[in-house]
Amino acid sequence: MFDFFKKKKQLELIIGSPVKGKAVPLSSVNDPTFSEGMLGQGIAICPEDSKIYAPADGTIGMVFNTLHAVSLTTKEGVEILIHIGLDTVKMNGEGFKGYVKAGDTVKKGDLLLEVDLDKVKAAGYDTITPMLICNTDDYAAVNGLDGKDVQAGDDVIIITEK
């Protein structure tokens, strides 16, 4: 864990990382749709492999028809959008495989999506897998995060008091 977690009061909400990889602040992602805050606040995970997992127990709200994104509402009511780069929409699902559908109940760690990252790179797209903790109906309205920080630990997303 990072040292700054020791200085903050930890809340009950701890959400698993949706992929194995390196966590970075969403503001540092090259795509301006993410870095300029147009989709709310959150953490981006640069994937090491091709599998995307459920970060928490909850219900699948939507699987995008291009298979590049899934929305999930946790049992605590936090809405999460798990997204693989906006540019991958142009691939129209090519190289993606979905394991869930809208309405499915999932457990933390369940496999949601798989993507051929080599195929994405070969198509000329610089993709990243951001995890956005936000209201997926209104990207500007961050759900339940006023006055809180969202940070990434070794394999979890932790919401702390500021």
C-alpha cells in the first residue's frame, strides 16, 4: 500500500481492481475525454493482460454492443463504468469477448470481458482500461464521491475521506 493511506481515514468502500495492471490517476491518461474530467473522476488501470474482472459484487447494468465497456452497480449502490479506451468503439466488437449480459448478478473477481490487446494495438489504437467510479447515466455527476478521494492500492480501489 502507498504511504498516504496511513494518513487518511479509510471508508467502508473498497473495490477490487478490474484488471491486473498499473494504476494511474485518470487525469494522466492521454485521451482528453478522460484526462479533462469529461467522464467524472476515477482511476485508470493500464492492463498487463486481456481479462477484465468484476471489481465488486453487484449487478450488470449494460454491456455495450461494441463490447468495449460494461456498467456495474455494486451492492452498496455505487455505479461503475469499466471501459477499454474510447477509440476501441471503432473496432465494433472485433477482438472482444463478453461473458456477461445486462441484469446478470456478479461476484467480485468474476470474468466480465476479454480483449485481444495485440489486435487493438495492431489496429493503431492506444488503449487503456480506465475504471470510472461515476454515475453512468450522467458522467458529470459523480455518485457519492463529494468530499472523498479515490485512490488505487496494490489491487484495490479505496475511497477515503479528504
